[in-house]
Amino acid sequence: MKSYEKIEQYDTEITESLADNYRIIIDNLGEDVTREGLEKTPERVAKAMQYLTHGYGLDPLEILKSALFTEEHQQMIVVKDIEVYSMCEHHMLPFFGKAHVAYIPNGKIVGLSKIPRVVDAYARRMQVQERLTDQIKNCIQEALNPLGVAVVIEAQHMCMQMRGIQKQNSVTTTSSFTGAFEKDKTRKEFISLVSNKLS
């Protein structure tokens, strides 16, 4: 094997089926799928789409349950600026941005790396931002039963920037809260923490 080749695992049958469909799509768009630059594109796109939607093969709840610890800490825990890359289910174009997640423990905490993993598990699917926000919140609430959960996502949508209204600088913000974060004071504290840089 050549030293520069990456080892990637993809389902052969699914890859071939997707590639066949992408050949038809490229042909229907008026391109010559047999020319040099496009000859291997159907297979590349087939593999890319499997990666971009690999969240279907992940169980976010089990991700959290794999790293739960008993702890009496009952102050807000915030993981902010989590990179989000997802695929709009309406136009199959990317949306991307940042997620800010917080919870207040109620006897259990979770390993910090698991929260970004849960964000990614839901994001790597066909999505709408509103549902993504709620799914992250609901998963954390179910796994930890905390005193409250807060999730805010800020994202740019290529379906708005490249087509349609073509507003390149627009940002969509969604939020979802449970428990203590439904109280104005706690919610404001969370918003302040994710909005400001700590010195």
C-alpha cells in the first residue's frame, strides 16, 4: 500500500449504490461523468455523504451513559463553542456554526468530551437546526436527569447563502431550555457565560 493512502471503512454495497445514483445525477445536470475530472466523483461523493451522515449509526444516549460519574457539584457546567457541521434536510446543503451546552448536575456529571460527541452524533444526520437543538437538550436531560439543561446553536445555512434569498451574512440562532434554565436569572447567567470571553 502507498504510504499516502488513507484507510477508510465504507459499506461497499451502499457506496456502489450511491455512486450509481450520483452518476445519473451528474449526467442529468448536463455533465460528462466519464471525463477525467468527474470519473471518480460519484464514488467520492458517495463516501463523503456516508461520512456526513454517520450520526445515524451512533447512539447519543449510550455515548453519555458510557461516562457518568457520581458527583455532588450543583453549579452550572458549560461547554461552549462546540463546532457544528450538519446537512439541511430540505436542500441537502450544509449548515455550520457553534453549539453552547450547559447543565446543572443533580448527583451525576458526564465526561466533558461526551457532550461534543453527542452534538456531533445528532448533527451528522439530515437535520433542521430547531430539531437538532431539542435533540441535544432532550438527550442530556434523559441521561443525567439534571436540574436543568440549556442548548443554544448559532449557525449559517448554505441554503440561504448560496441559493434562494442569498443572504451571506445571516446567522440563525435557536435555543432550548429545561428545568432551572427556564428561570430568567439562570438563563441570563448562561447567556452571559457563552457570550463573553473569560479572562
